[in-house]
Amino acid sequence: MKYHNRKVECDGIIFDSIKEKNYYCELKILRMAGEVIDFERQVTFELQPKFRHSGKTERAIKYIADFV
């Protein structure tokens, strides 16, 4: 559990924090109002691919965005 957050559920989705769940609910309202076309959850971006350096394989660096 990161930063003492508690997992919460909304629409059958488990969120890592209340703040993340609240933002999800806000995005749903904005989508219904036509201000947001669509959004995705937990999208992974590879910031740097894995590579070999001095005979050692370095892991890829990834970022997981809560919402896109």
C-alpha cells in the first residue's frame, strides 16, 4: 500500500485510493456532459526500453498513468 492509501471500489473497479476513485467519477460526469470524449485507465508508457550495458541487461523504465 503506497502512501497509506486504502483501496476502494466503484463500478466494479478497484482503485488504489479514494482520490483516484473520485477523479474517475468526475471523468464519468464530464464524459456524460460531453466535455470529455473518452478516457482510459492504467495505461502503460515505456519511457526507456530495456538495453544492454557492459554485458548487463538493464530493465525497461515504465510509467503507468492512472488516466489518459
